[in-house]
Amino acid sequence: MKPNKLSGLTLSALGVVFGDIGTSPLYTFQTALQQPITQNSDFPLGVASLIIWSLLAIVTCKYIFLVMKADYHGEGGIFALLALLKGKNPLVNKVRLPLLTLLMLFGAALLYGDGAITPAISVLSAVEGLNSIAPSLALYVLPITAIILIGLFSVQRLGTGRLGKFFGSIMLLWFLFLGISGTVQIVQTPKVLLALNPCYAWHVMMQAGPTVVFLLAAVVLAITGVEALYADMGHFGRRAIARAWNFIVLPCLVLNYLGQAGIALKHPEASKTGMLFFLQVPHGIATIALIILATLATVIASQALISGVFSLTAQARDLGCLPRFLVKHTNRFERGQVYLPSINWILAAACLLLVMTFRSSSNLAAAYGLAVIGTMLITSTAFSFIITKVWHRPVWMGTGVLLLLLSIELPFFFSSLTKLIQGGFFPLSVALCITAIMLTWHKGKALIHQKMHLEKYSLEILIANMASEKTFRIPGTQVIINSNSEPYYAAAHACEWMRRGGALRQQVILMSLVGTPDSSLPLEKSIEVHELAPSLWHVISLYGYMQEVHIPNIMKLAVSQIASSILPEEAFYLLPRETIIGYTGKEMALWQRSLFGWLSRNVSYAPDYFFIPYSQIIEFTWIMKV
């Protein structure tokens, strides 16, 4: 990668990836000091040490140096780990794989819950700063928050690359402030450098006793953006993210947390005012400027989770866990930079609902963090399987890494359970719903494929029927589209169409549309044509992730290779839509069949997705009893 391009991606990563974790100093240290724990004079040093070593252990060691090496065509996140396991190891133990897959789906779904909370709490906490100017402005907090959220989701269509360059410049200024202000406080109170000793973190936990759960539940706020960091890897690449973290984000965060510890040592009463962070600058114009900068930074913090949700949804669709959504790729150099219009506005609606329901950032804070810690635990478990099953390292190595990571993360998880009743139920409820949707869609498609085989349809049967004089044929060309590279499924649809009495045309083309990890492919090099029988062809069309699948153009090129009298503009496209019914309830529960049917009816409409003229479409529903 060229240095200029890497520098640009590094700057963009500051704005998109590190917004969440970068704004944690606003509230993390303050929240930790306000916990119901017996505190001595060195308590701020212990808190700073605990935060700093949590960042080093979890973000730097686990994610930057270990987990981010496990990518699937440059993509990160739990679905990337799942794709690695399914693609590289189809013979993984059948008992463990379904359980692991279920855990990974639930872990990915947890990020959807935090994806709705993060924009809501970030923007709401920023706008609530109006209360410090004049209490009468509190009436306008919710309307202004709603307007900002709508604006934020409206600009998502521009893509994270364009947004990142603008956001990155602001976040670079933010991190420079964190580093400089922290350094000033360290110079004034050099004692805070003792917090770099991990013994202080250990001592503060031991002294807290049973109340350490409240302390850890607060400290976890410092790392809430870490899972989005991994999920966003496809947007900017591992090198750019690692470079930004190691050379800008981590040093500035460490300096600022040490600086806040210095203020807490000099002014123990500061933790009660709720203004600890803002005491880093003199009162007056500097405070107003900091409030403005903090407001911009917290708005930008929302982008990390939004981008992560986009990436996860696109990956889930590619894995067959979610139906077809319209996905727009916004950067031809980075496969993971995507925009999903439908998901964007569903997420926007969820954020607005949260704001109007909880009505304050303090109420939302109780729901924050639990989902991310749950996802982190599942990522650690999946990563241990990657070590042994994909990288083929010894079992003891995978087990050792897992035990080490769990020893760090489990205390945070159990501490975060204290938030469950206060609001942590929300991301868990969202995760359960999303998991149910993914499992239902995946199971429904699997049952459909199983049913096709039970019907004993095959390519040979289609060829025999076409050759039979009893088969009614009419002039013209029929194209049957499928996303599987094998012609079997398209042939099964053709056989079912004939069984129902549908007329088969003189020429039949089975078209397979197959995505590739490349950004784009020349059209003339992306078409393969195989003649299966007289008047029957199999066309394989490969396409890159930045390309729109334009069926009419593919047909023109395919026909030129077939060398037949086929007229592409007169071809008819057979578009089957499968749905499931059943009476026994043994394979799928009634609610699952209803949900699958609803999802099937609401996938992106194929003619719009593939640019097929409406006048050339024939649709039929294949109802399957399971």
C-alpha cells in the first residue's frame, strides 16, 4: 500500500473506527470515582492503572496483535470468524459446530443492540451540555438530539471514506487535545506516573472487595468501542487501524487518563461535581471551546457502531444468515465500505425510539457495555477455534489463549450483569430477536434445498424432459437465475415450473450469479458458457463487490458466445420465490414459518436488484411442505 493512501486511511480510521473508544474519557473516569466503594488517597491512581492496563490487554494485545490477524478477505468481526471456520473446516465436529455457530450469531447480534444505543447516548450526552449553559434550554434537548440523529443517518449514503476524512480531521484535533491536556496535568502532578505500574490496578481491586463489581462495570466503559474496531476492519484495513491505535489513539488516551488522575488527586471533591474532564482547561472561553469540540467528537463516536452494523449485515447476507438487502459499496479500494439503506433507517428509527423512551443519557448508561462484553467473550471463544482449526496450531495453544483472554474478560462480564435490570435487558432483547431472525432464515433456506433434493429433481431430468416429444415447448428463450455456481438449483426450479404445467421455451439458459472478493471484473472476462444439451446452456457470471449485477448486459455477452439466434431483449426471466408451509411443526415452529414467509416477501425485489425489465419477468411461488 502506498504511504499516501495508508496515511489517508489512517486519518479516516480516526473518525470512523475510534470515535466511540476515543470519547470514553468524557465519562469513564468520572463514573468510576462515583461508585459506592471505600476510597483512599491513592484510589485515583488505581482507577487510572486499571483503565490503562485494560486498554493494553484487551485492545492492544487481544485485538490489534491477535484477533485482527483473523480476517476473511480483509473483513473483520464475528461473521468473518464464522466464514473462516465454515470455509476452511467443513468437517469440524458436528456436535460443537452448531453450538459454536449459535454463539457466534448471538455475539454478532449483540452488536446490533449497542449499534442503536451508541448513537443515542453519544448525541444525547453531547446535547445535554446545553443544561450547563441555561436550565431553560433543557426543553430543547430531545428535539435537537432527534434532528442531529436524522442528519447523521442521512449522510451515511456518502460512505465512510468521505465521512472519515472529515470526521478524522476533527478526531485528530480531539486526540491531540486529550494528549496535550493530559501531559500538562502530569507535569503538575508527576506522581500519577505510578499508575503505569499494574500493581496499583491489582491493589485497588483487592481493596474494593465485593464492591469491585461496580468499579469494573464503570471501567468497562473505556473499552466499549473495541468490538466495533474489529468489525470495521473491512472499511480501512488492519494496517491503518493498527497504525492509528498504536501511534495516536492509545498514547493520547493514556496521557489523558493519567491527567484526570492528577486532577482527582489534587481536587478530591471534583468527582462529586460531574465536571472532572472539563477541569483540564481554565474556566471561560476554553471551557466553551472544549464543550463544542466534545460535542462534535461524541456525534462522530456514533459512526463506529453504525459502520460496524453495516459490515456485519453485509457479511450475514453473504453467509446466508439474512435475506438479500440492497448493499451499496462506496469505495472500490476497500471491500468493507458499504451502505445499506434499509438497515440505515431501521437503525435510525431504533435510536430515535431509545432517545424518546429513556429521555436522558444517564438512563441510557445503564444499558451500555453489557452487549460489547458478551460479544468479546464469544469472539475469544471463536478465535481459539481459529488458532487450532484454521491456523493448525496445537490444541494447547488455542486453549491457553482462550483461558488467558477469559481470565481478563469474565470479571468485566459478571460485573456488567449488575446493569441488566437497569437497562442492559435492551441490547440482550435486540440480540435475541436478531438471532431468531438469522436462525429462521438460515434454517428455512436449508430446508428448501433439502426439499429440492427430496423432489428428486436433477439436471438429467430437465434434459430428458426437454428432449421428450410430450413436453410442450413454445418459441423464445427462458432464463432461470440462481446464486449457486452449480446448475442443479436452477434446473430444479425449471422442473417444478414444468410440473405445474408451465410451458418451457425452445431455448433455456440456467444462469448462476457468483460474487467474488475482487472489487470489479471486466465483463468480457467474467462470463463462462457451457452447453449442457441442445438448446440448454449454463451461464456462470462472476462479479466484483463494487459492481452492479446488470442481467441484460450479461445476457448480451452470453448470447454472443452461444452463437445462437437468441434475442436478449425478448428473453423471459423465470424468478421463483420459495416459501414454507407445514402442518406437523416438527421442522419449523409456526412462528418461524410465518417469519420466514414474511422475510421472503420483503427481500429486495429481484428486478430492481438485477435491472431486469418488468415486461420480461415471470414469477412463481414454490410452496414447500416441511
